[in-house]
Amino acid sequence: MKKHTTSIIIFIFIAQILVSSAFLVEKSYGTPIEFDVGFGTAPVIDGVVNGATSEWASAEKLEIELFPDLLNQSNGLLIDLWVLQAESNLYILARFDLDDHSSSEYDKEFLGILIADWDADLDFTDAKIVQFSNMSTNSYSYLDYNVNDTAYYEDLNPDGDGAAKLEGNQIVYEFSMPVENIEGGVEDVELDHGDTFNFKIIFGKTATYPSGIIISNIISIHLQFSPGAPVLPIGALLMSISTIIVFSTIGAFFAYYIYRITQLKKEIERIRG
Ligand SMILES: [Ca+2]
Ligand SMILES: [Ca+2]
């Protein structure tokens, strides 16, 4: 092996690190931070993460905090937030622990997802809510509302779905909502693939909106996949290709070394013999 091959390996390594770091930089425009979605098969909306069917396995998995005051972000509640596009729907899961979750204090708990249109910044006009009426009997309703300023109105044509279930101190909320739903009208934000939407996650323990909201946070989600047709984003594609090339090259050099060592061993044995 000559000196220049070592130089080539070092050069490829440096190039790989540079290419990788370019795609690791998180995109953001101040707050909220923008996230991409995962793509996979549709989960069952029942408030349970079914490990046997690997539901949510391909979701984008985030951890965010919900705050009493978004301007002064302290005393947050950490939640798992999973985001997945499958078939013609967007799926969102929220999961978290509360010490006294099964106490009567949380009997009328709710978790909601408010949605702002792609060009409406933080004007949240659509609300999907799972509202408990009795936590101890797992009684709840899925509500689809439209929001005008701070007034919440029930949709005449609700769509999407939501479910929740408490196990021990841990609760799981699962939501689905249609993407490219041309029937949305004024009651829903029409989610389109290729666009980025702001979502506000809200939580409270009295069935009144917005006064019952005690903690919340906002994230941006980029709906990168067209329904039924996942296309690998160009950044990820370039990363995969360059990674394959680098590791194949290293593999080839390694195989060559093994081959040379074996040959040398044979040579030495022949000379000794
Ligand atoms: Ca489920
Ligand atoms: Ca609505």
C-alpha cells in the first residue's frame, strides 16, 4: 500500500465528516423549531402503543416540554411526542407521566392539538382534543373544534380521530388527522404535504378552552411526504450514498490488506520451509 492511498482515505474521511455535519445542523427560524415527520404504517388509534405490531416504530420521536408560560419557559412537563405520516393521514402521539395521574384531580384531563395554517404563523384556528369525562372509567370524547380568536366552536363535520389510555401514572394520547383533505372548509386547517405547519400542544384538567389550558408548547412540523408515496429527502439520500461509498472503500482496502498479509504469511512459510 502506497502513501497516496493513505492520503486518499484521509481525504474521503474528512469529506464525509464535512458532508455529515452540513446535514446535522438543525433548521429553525427562531422558535418554534421545525421537525420532519417519519413515514410508515398507520397506527391503531386506541391510546395504547402496540409493541407487537411495531406501531409508531418509524415515527419521528421527539421530547418536548409543556410550559405554564411560553415566554418564561420554566417548570416544564417533559413529554414524548411522536410524529408519523402514513397513508393519507398525519399521526401524533403524546406520552407522559404525572405523579398523581389517577387521582380525581385529573378526572377531566384533556390533551389537544391546535393547528395554524401554513401561512398563518401562530393563529391557531383548528383544534383536535381528547377530553376525559371520567379518567377512572377511561371515558373520553374526541372533539374537533374550530377556533375564532379565543372562542372554540364544535365542527359540524368533525374529522380525524383521537384516543387515550392511562396505565399506572403514564398516559398515552394518539391522534390522526387527514392530509390533503379538500373537504376541510373553514372548520379545519387543510394540511398539505410539502408545507410546514405550526402545532400547539395543550394540556389541562378542566373541560374549558382556552381557560382550562395550564401548559402548552409549539412545534413546527414539515409534512415532507405526499400521501402513499414516501420520497427520501435529497439530504438523507446524499448522506446514505456517501456513507455507502466510504464504508465500501474502507472495506475494499481492508480486504486487500488481509489478502496481502495472507500472501506474506505463505511467502514466509515457503522461505522457512
Ligand atoms: Ca395504538
Ligand atoms: Ca376543526
